Amino acid sequence: MRTTVGIIGAGPAGLLLARLLHRKGIDCVVLEGRTRAYVEHRQRAGMLEQGTVDALRECGAAERLDAEGLIHHGIELRFDRERHHIDFPVLTGGRTVTIYAQTEIVKDLVALLLAEGPPLLFEAPALAVEKPESDSPLVRFVHEGREQTLSCDYVVGCDGSHGIARDAFPAEVGRTYTHDYPYSWLGILADVPPSCDELVYARGPGGFALHSMRSSSVSRLYLQVPNGTDPRDWPDERVWDELGARFAIDGDWRLERGPITAKSVTPVRSRVQEPMRHGRLFLAGDAAHIVPPTGAKGLNLAVSDVRVLARGFAELYRTGSGQLLDRYSQLCLGRVWQATRFSYDMTRMLHAQPDEDAFEYRLQLARLRRITASRPAAAELAANYTGLPLAL
Ligand code: RFL
Ligand code: PHB
């Protein structure tokens, strides 16, 4: 098989890149290791920056997002049994965010690709990227029980945090920066209407909790738990009791309970790979960088990476200039490190350290009070949360 751009991975990064390239008349093929059902049901992100919504709209993939996405004008911070609204439009000159599940974005893009192209192969795991320094890099993959080769002008690894594309970067090329936080998130989906109109980020007794949603009848909630937690140690009743305690405020508010339909634990970590390009191999999305979910940046970064790549490929094949592609890594990493810093600050401000002393807790409260009392401090949070501009 031969194509212009070989894409590994059908998560949001790979699917959106394929859609953008297809619309620009650039050939590509997407190889996905898992089944269609698996990628369409993997529970993950929910918060989309305006730039992400715009990108999906521009490529004709936002019909359902426009009909079903929930526009949010802010978030709530909870601590010390108080609630505080952070008003995004007021603080940012009109910006909002949209709640629309990653599973739905994936479903929308998969349906478009299968109907209109480019080729998207499920159950086609890539084994290795070879010859990234040459003019025709290869992807070795398995499909229908046979090992096959995809030869390409360029390869893009959109294969997530456990992918194989990164392995084709020689050890002496670049560096990976990592930070493991000393806690994980237990996430649940529940068939119960959200108990709040907006997302609630809480620093409660015992640690962090987040209230998010998927629709007017489905809630998505998260709890900080110790690393190594087994979800089986958290029966439903225990999850609801702990959530209730962490969200508790003085005043009239109640966390509604309902049947829990999914429960999983994810470690909280940061990783950045520099550079994001080696020869004719590019990395995009979680394959290149992971951020803690507290800043809701992972999916949004994946989308901004592939927007830059799609423009770079369009410039190359239209004008012959590889200038934008040459600046890919530098352009993306500026934004990636801002998101890494913001996610780190949000995480540290809202989670309990395992060995926390009373002094550290007081500092957290002081940070939270500064944000809720000072307009410039709140505006800084709002600017980062709603998304920094994409510098091209
Ligand atoms: P994905 O989604 O992991 O997709 C990678 C795809 O590559 C496939 N793959 C392979 N295919 C072929 N051959 C191989 N050898 C392969 N190896 C892997 C995989 O099967 C998969 O289909 O990466 P992508 O596209 O870069 O997208 C990144 C996002 O998924 C991720 O950043 C977000 O989910 C992070 N995230 C959030 N981001 C936000 O912007 N807003 C949020 O509100 C938000 N909440 C979250 C999150 C992530 C979470 N978890 C579970 C880590 C909440 C949580 C709990
Ligand atoms: C989610 O809805 O899954 C979500 C929202 C905001 C976050 C993390 C996850 O910061």
C-alpha cells in the first residue's frame, strides 16, 4: 500500500487530521489497532475550547456538536464549604467553552471518514515506523491476519500515550520530560441529571472532586484517589458518599445520586516529548504530550497540533514550501508547555498532597481566595481554561 500521509491511530488527533487532509485533497490512510466499537466507547474528555469547536465546524464535522453540545459560560470553584462562580465571558471578552463528549466527536468523525474517505482501517495495529529519515518512510502493520507495509511521504503518529511511533525517534534525538503526580482520578458515569449547571472543581476534605456532565440526563464525576487504587474497592455507595463530602457547602445544595454505568481509575501525569518531529515522522496529541486532566487540555492540544500539521501539509503540497512543517515542533511546544504549566497549577491548587501539612492546605486556600477575590487572577485562569490563541 502507498499513500501521501500515513496516520497511526484513530483517536481525535488521527481522525481530525485525516478529515482535514481529505478536505484539502491530500491522500492519507488511517491505521487503528482497536475495533470501531472500542474507540467509540472509550470514556474520556468532555470540555472543548472554542478553537476546537471551530476546527470541527470548519471541516463539516460539527452538525451534532452544534445541536447537542452544551455551551458553558464559566466554572465553579468550591473550597472551605463555599462556592464561587468564575465568569468566562466577563473575564475574557466573551469566550465560552462547550461540553460535548470525546466519544461523540470520535463517532462523528468515524462516520464521516467511512462515508466520504479517506481509508480508515480498524483492527490494524502498527508494529513499527521505519526509515523516518528517508524520503519514503514505512509503517509496518497487521491487518486481516497478515503483516503489511504502508509506504508514505510522511508518517504522523497519533497513537496516544502507549503508541509505537515514538519508538522510531533515536535515543539521541530529543528528550522526554515527565512528571508523575502522587495521585490518580477515579472517574464515573452515572445515569442522573447533573446536580449543577456548570463544571464544579472542588477542593474538599480528603482532596479533589470534579462534577462534569455528558447531557441533561448523564453526569460524569471524578474523585482524587491514591495511586494504585483498585476501582473494586470503591463500591457505588462509597463513591457517592465521598463525592458528597468533597462537594459539601454551607447552604442549599445536594448531589443527586443515580446508577453508575462506568467506573475507572487513571493516573495523573505529565509528559512532553521534544522535538515532536524526526525526519518525516511527526507526533501529534497524546503521542507527543500528556497533561493532567485538571486543566481539560489534552484533547484541545491534540486538535491544535493537527490543525498546524494540516496547514503545513497544505502549504507543502500547494506551494512546495515546507516552512510551516519545519516550524511544527516549535509552534506546538510553546502551547504545550503553557498547557502543561496551567494543568500543573490547577492540579497542585486543588489536590491534597499525600503527606500534606496544615501549612500547605492554607497556601492552597490562599491561592483559591486570590482567584475568587482578584479580577486579574480570575482572568488569568479564565484565559488559560478557555484556550490560548493558536499562534500560526
Ligand atoms: P487517543 O485518544 O489516545 O487515541 C490514540 C489512538 O491510537 C490507537 N493506537 C494505535 N493504532 C494503531 N497502531 C498502534 N500501534 C496503536 N497504538 C495506539 C489507540 O487505540 C487510539 O485509538 O489520543 P489522541 O487522538 O491524541 O487524543 C488525545 C485525547 O484522547 C486525550 O488528550 C484526552 O482524552 C485527555 N482528556 C481531556 N482532554 C480535554 O481536552 N478535555 C477534557 O475534559 C479531558 N478530560 C482526558 C479527560 C483524559 C482522561 N483520561 C482517561 C486520560 C479526562 C480523563 C479521565
Ligand atoms: C470531563 O467532562 O470528562 C472533564 C471535564 C473537565 C476536566 C476533566 C474532565 O477538567
